[in-house]
Amino acid sequence: MQPTGQQLIGQQTVAAHGAPIQAIDPATGERLEPIYAGGSAAEVERACQLAEEAYATYRETSLEARAALLEAIAAEIEALGEPLIERAMAETGLPRTRLESERGRTCGQLRLFASVVRAGEWLDVRIDPALPERQPMPRVDLRQRHVALGPVAVFGASNFPLAFSVSGGDSASALAAGCPVVVKAHSAHPGTSELVGRAVQQAVADCDLPEGVFSVLFGSGNEIGQTLVADSRIQAVGFTGSRAGGLALMQTAQARPQPIPVYAEMSSINPVFLLPEALAARGREIAEGFVGSLNMGAGQFCTNPGLVIGVKGEALDAFLTTAGEAVQASAAQTMLTPGIHAAYQDGVGALASHPRVREVARGQEGEGPHPCQTALFAASATDFLASEALQAEVFGAASLVIECADLAEMRAVAEALEGQLTATLQLDDGDLDAARALLPVLERRAGRVLANGWPTGVEVCHAMVHGGPFPATSDARSTSVGSAAIRRFLRPVCYQALPAGLLPEALRDGNPQGVTRLVDGRRES
Amino acid sequence: MQPTGQQLIGQQTVAAHGAPIQAIDPATGERLEPIYAGGSAAEVERACQLAEEAYATYRETSLEARAALLEAIAAEIEALGEPLIERAMAETGLPRTRLESERGRTCGQLRLFASVVRAGEWLDVRIDPALPERQPMPRVDLRQRHVALGPVAVFGASNFPLAFSVSGGDSASALAAGCPVVVKAHSAHPGTSELVGRAVQQAVADCDLPEGVFSVLFGSGNEIGQTLVADSRIQAVGFTGSRAGGLALMQTAQARPQPIPVYAEMSSINPVFLLPEALAARGREIAEGFVGSLNMGAGQFCTNPGLVIGVKGEALDAFLTTAGEAVQASAAQTMLTPGIHAAYQDGVGALASHPRVREVARGQEGEGPHPCQTALFAASATDFLASEALQAEVFGAASLVIECADLAEMRAVAEALEGQLTATLQLDDGDLDAARALLPVLERRAGRVLANGWPTGVEVCHAMVHGGPFPATSDARSTSVGSAAIRRFLRPVCYQALPAGLLPEALRDGNPQGVTRLVDGRRES
């Protein structure tokens, strides 16, 4: 299967007529065929109308039918085989092993959500039976379940062309919740998006589901995305991207006659705290681990360690020396797009020219048109605390080491941080008291707190939180990775004294779906 | 204990110097002592600073300690005894029996949340143990719990001076979640608010908790409320009141450097659908039940049945006749405030003068200064569908009956409705098909769907949903009544590979708190 350059609206492929989009191979600068004619309001209208129609039945599909769709999508993506990997490599500059592993994660998370749908905990069934004899007032029968919010708009991310794009985590969790999905594909990898979109189309058809369950729109600029979020039929938004992009969608969603939730994963610098004992005992090992994490995927991870905080002294100097050497030895990797490369150059340039920042080391320059030259900087905590600009995310393999006078100043740095996806502690046994003092500060500012690991590498599981206080995300009450992500697209409904024949199956006497229920406040599994 | 007219900030009573507030007995028009000097930015600053300080420890109190606080508050409110009821009667015009029952509900919901805190399901503990042998990559230990969002601003409601005011549902659920609370008292019942606030102060002191766990501010106009919501330390808002008030708070919350969630319960007209068989068989009984619900609390309930939809014909005419007679016989009840009375008069006047609306009946005029004269109107479905104004909530005992040509038009009316707290079906066995067709339409528009009951009377239990799509609330993903309300004030945090000594107690091996946990995707209770 070759990409054709068309919009995927329900089961149709549609030629649009808007401004053209063409992927660029960032490793060569070469333009890749085909050209996608961008969609417009007409395509948004058609996709949303179909999604609305599909919502009526898709949200009430059986647990089994919905799980089967998710599994069929995974199988269809795998069946795309080598052409998908090759196209994704060409469009992103990411290496084969990374993309194969990302495909594994993408299909794995679809199957995880299939198991979550079948288990039915997400329904959160609660039954308070009637108490006709209660004094002074009887209680009527009350039953609660969760239902799908409605059609969801998903924005593909540039940095995960499979795992957080057309059929990535947002789409998988929305489909699991019973929400039709309209994807706005990222313009950096339209071919990859189309191939995956066609796999989903095939799965929807094979599962005999209404076609509007899934559409993929292509369009340059912000217009099509804003039109999509403003559409009255869209009931929630999933987005992974820049802070400016996320804020713009939040504003549009709030300005609608009916405001809707936006789950935007935006910016995070993922502070790493080097506690003194660990730094003294294992500084070299930590420095090498750090640079490995920093360089992963050319630093183009939301959880890239962009800030390192330590107490100044010999151990931190040694850390800087080792890390600097590792940075100098770092090969330049191709960045995802010319735009991301340009922004990285700007960000690194701003740090390099900041009067209170010193350059520790730069990596190899690289040869392709869009290489990420790793960069490591340092500044004092005093200067960091005085300059908000030093908290700005530089998307790519750049990091800033903050030198504190003592643990009290380290804590002050922690307290000055904006919301983060992650916060990491490098600690040994002798650091436990220092860690205990920092933990509540970090817990308040991050969705995930790690010890002795690196924030890159996000496990897709039940306990994961890929989220965090603003501006890491627009809504700290949720996660975009892991099984709890399904909750973002649900709302509770209570049914009072409904005749048995009208009750949704999950709420019927005898528990025909076999799901866990809270009955009169007691858990029945 | 007599109210003193002071702000309650932590354990202090503070004399403020802003514009005065004085309660009015709506039954007599008499001004009630004392005068409250309104608070200003200085009082907001002090309350928020104390709340922030209290958050550090209060959010990590043991389940038992937090439950004990909620129970102590209930006991202290009960200990206020007769003076609380008398003050509330004087400030609201509500009758003794209603206020005694509301006090029972208020204390009952505090005790319900104590049981919810102890049960610990709200922690949503998830543990994915390390898999060091997993190929191709090992998995590290990942554990998730929910933590309190931070200090919460609660706005007291005019229509529930106890159950949704200073220590009502919003405060109880926020305190249960581990969030300190700063209440902006409703200016209609400052004395009641102060008495209850002092009861909470006493409970906080008796439980040896940090004083900033709870404060009550008084202030006229919107300024103090807006200042509170804009304060960087406030992390969520609970509000019950008008649509304009809720929208203003949403706007302030979104415009902050860090936007925060607002749970505003705003406006709902609570449609009641009279299905044909039920109407033919039990029209008289339904009409009497309807007018009983309409008049309850002078119609000043969020769930008051403000819209009734039936198919025109003899049975609906008979319903209108019976309902009209019951309305004519309705005694006028005193409304809560002069402002609410004036707004009711305006709303009824607008319906009465609407060219496409006919008046069915008016109740007795009443004698006090602020009587609610019950009012029943009728209009055709065609006219209802053509006029958005007919969906505007009239807060008080006024309702509009919509006459449809047939069931298809009844469905069209349902589809035209904005978001609602409730939707009610009056149905008999022969109506099941018609009900089945309406149910998905109503479920999408309401948080609670009832059969053969009336929406007034909201049970505080586990399965209740008092919420619904915009504009019924600002956030359909939650409920403000019932045990699930605790979720509004929580966010998930993941702990990766933390040493045992740093793990929060709820996440430790051996499950020392004895809470239900999802371990590697399997539920352990």
C-alpha cells in the first residue's frame, strides 16, 4: 500500500483542495511524494457529522465488540509491515530500531486498552438499591455508570509518529471509552498517518462498525485544527505538542458556546536532582546515564532531562567533566523537521548567549541538513532563580545544569519550578533525608517522580502517569499514557428507578457483564 | 453562640473593613444584626497563605485523622443546636422542617465522606511491579496513587444554606480529598455561615490540625470571589449559583497564569417527559406530583421541574387542568432573597408577556415582601423550538408545558435541549418503546435520568450524579453530590522505583492501609 495524498473520512478517501502539504525527509531535505491537498471546513464538517452519527451506536457497543476493534487495529497496523517503517523513517529521520519498537508500543497499547475495556472497571458501576422502608424518607433505586463523552478530536504528535499519532495513545483511549475519533494528522508525517489511518479504516470495516468511528484529516497551518476543536459535535480534545499550540486549542475550546475539555500535553524540562551521596559515590555513572537519556531520540522526548540540579563542589565538577566529555562524543542525530531543528538552534543560541549561562560542552556537529548537536550548559541557582527564561523548554538534546550553594538552595530551585511531567532523584541511602524533604515539593509539581532512573522511556501500564500540573499539561487530573487514560473521555450518568427493560446492560440485576460494582458502598468484584 | 460579623481566617476572627453586608429576613424585610464588614485582598491573602501552609501536612494526614475531622465537623454543627436553625430560618425564609432536614443531610454527607476516606478507594492505588527479566527491556517498579490538588475555593450557595454552603458538599468532598478550603460565604446568610464556620474552626482545633485547613471569608459583590479564584495558591473551585456567576469564575480561572479546574453548578430546567400511556392512565396523579415538586422550597432547587413535555390531546389537556388547579391552590412561599424574588418576577413576567406563551395558572399571591407566586405556562413545541429564550431558567416555582404534535416532535424538543442536571420520564409499560427512543438523547444531555419520580430530592449516596453537560455545570465529568464528588479534587501521581522508605504509606508493600489495589492489572481488595 502506498500513500495517496487523500483525506480519510469514514470509509471514504476524499481529495481536498486546500493548501498543499508535503513531507520532507529531514535526513536529506528531499521532498516526499505524494503532495496532500489540505482539508478545509467541508472535510471537518463531513468527518464530524459521521462521527456524531457513529457515536449513537458505537458508544453502546458491547465490551467485546469494542475490544475486538482495538485488537483488529493493532493487527492491521502490524500487517502494514515494512512499508510503514520505511515511510516513517523517511518522514521523521528516526532510526529503524526506534520505529519498530514504537510500533510494538503502539500495538501493545491498543491491546492493553482492549483488556481494559473487557475488564469493565472504567464503567465504575455503582448501585444504591431502593430502601422503601427507610425513615423518614424511602430511598429510590439509583445506579451509575460512565458513558463516552462524544466525538473526540486527536492531534497527532510530531515526535511519536506511531505511538502518539493517528492510532496512538489518545485515539486508543478515546476509542476504548466509546468515543469516535477525528484525527488531525501531523503535517510532518502525512504518509505514515495515511498508512495507519487506512489500517484503522480497514479494522472499522472488518468489525462492521459505523464508518464515522474514525477519520483522518490533513491540513497545513492551524486553521483546520481550530475548526475541528470549534465544531459543536466534538466533545473533547487530545493534543501533544508545543505550549503555544496547546494554549491556542485551550482558548478555542473555552470560547465555544459549550466549552469542552482539552487534554494538552505541552512542555516539561523534567528536572533531575543529584543528591550529594549519590553524586559523590556514582557521579561518573550518573553522568553517563544522563547523557544517554539526553541524547535519546535526539532529545525529542517530552520527558527529556532538560534540567539537572546539584550542590556545587568537587563531585558536581567531576560530574560536569564526565558529562561534558560524553556530550562532546555525542554523534549528531537528525531532528524530526526543519522547524524543530530551527527552534532547537534558536533555543540553544539563547542559552549560549545568556550572560549568566556558561557552555559546558557541545556534541558533534553532524552532516545532514537538520542535525541535533547536543549541548550542555551550566548556571548558578541564584541566576536560575532570577531568570524565568532559563525554565523555557528547548526541545532537543540540550540541558542545563544548576549549581546550588547547598540543599536549601536546591529546594528553592525545586519550589521555583513550573509543572512538569517528571522529576527525578539520583540518591543513595545517605540521601534519604534530603530526598524526603524534596519529595512533597516534587510531587506537587510533577505527574511522575523517579528514583535512580531516567525520565525518558515511558512504560505503558496501569500505574503510569504521563501528565502533570500546568504547563506540563492542561489538566493535571489525568494521564495520556497508560490504562487510566480512558477516564479522560468518560462522564458519569445516574439512572433513577428505571424499569429493568430500560437499564443499560452494565447496570442490570445479576451483573450480566460480570464487572466490578460498588453496591451500597461495598465493593463486589 | 451569636454571630459576631467577623471573618474566620484559620483559628482567628478578623474584623475587616470593606463594604458592609447585612442579611435581610426575606419574610419580613427586616435587617438582621450583625453587620459584616466585607473582606478584601488582605483577607484573601491571609486565608490563602494559611491554606497553602496547611496543605503541606493536611494532605498527608492518615485516613483515620481525616475521617475524624469530617465526623467532628458534623458533631460540632449538630452541637450548634437551635440557634443555627433559628438564624437560618431568619436569613432564608425557609421553614424549620426543611432546615432541620437539611442539617441532617449536611451532617450525613460529612459522615458519608468520612466512610469514603477510610475505605480508601479514592486513592486508586495501582502497582505494576518490576519485571527485571522482561525482554527486550526490563520493567521498573511503578506505583500510582491520587493526591489532593491543593487549596480549594468554595462558594456558598444561596439555596442550601447548610448542605451547599460553608460546610456543604463541596467543602466536605474537598476536605475528604485532603484539600484545605477557603469558603466565600454567600451574602444572603452570613450569620448561618459564621455559625457553621465556627463549628468547623472548633473541629479543626480539636483535631489538632493546622489552622489553615479552613477559613470563611465574607464580602459583597464579586471582587473578593474573583480575587480568591485568581490567587495562585488556589488549585480548584467549587461553585453553585447562577450561570453568569459560574461563567465569570470560569473565565477568571482560565485567565490565570496557571489555569485551574472550576466545578460550577449553574442552570438547569430539568425537563419532564409525559409519555402517552402514563399520561392517559395517571394524568391526575402525575399532575399533582408535578406541582408538589414544582413548589418544593418555593421552586428554589437546581433540580426544579421547569419544563414539561407532552403530546397534545385530551390527556394533556386534562393534565393541564389538574395541574392548573393545583397551581391556583398553591400558597405563596417566601423566597430566599429580595434579589432572587425580583429575578423570579422578571422571569415570570417575560414568560407572561411572550407572544407565543399562554398562561395556564397562577398560584396565590401571598402577603410577605418576597412571595413566590407559583406560575404555570404552556407553549407549542414549534414555538419552543423557535425561541431559545424559552429555555432560560426561571429560578423559582415556574414551569412551562410544551405541547408536541407527536412523539417525533417530543424527540425534537429533547434534541434541542441544552445540558441538564436531570431528565425525567413519566412512563407506563406501554411507553417503553417511546422511552427507549428518548433515553440516549436524554442521557447525552443530563447527569441523571429518572423514571416515574420527580427530580427534586437529591439522594446523597454513591450512585448519585448531580452534574451534567454545560450549561448545567462547567464540567460534566464530575458530580457535586454523592461520594464520587471527592474525585474532583484529586490528581494521580506515579512513583517510579522509589526506595521503600520514601514511598507513601498507601503504596507500600504489604498494603498497610488495607486499601483496594490494582496490582499488575488485577484487582485486589
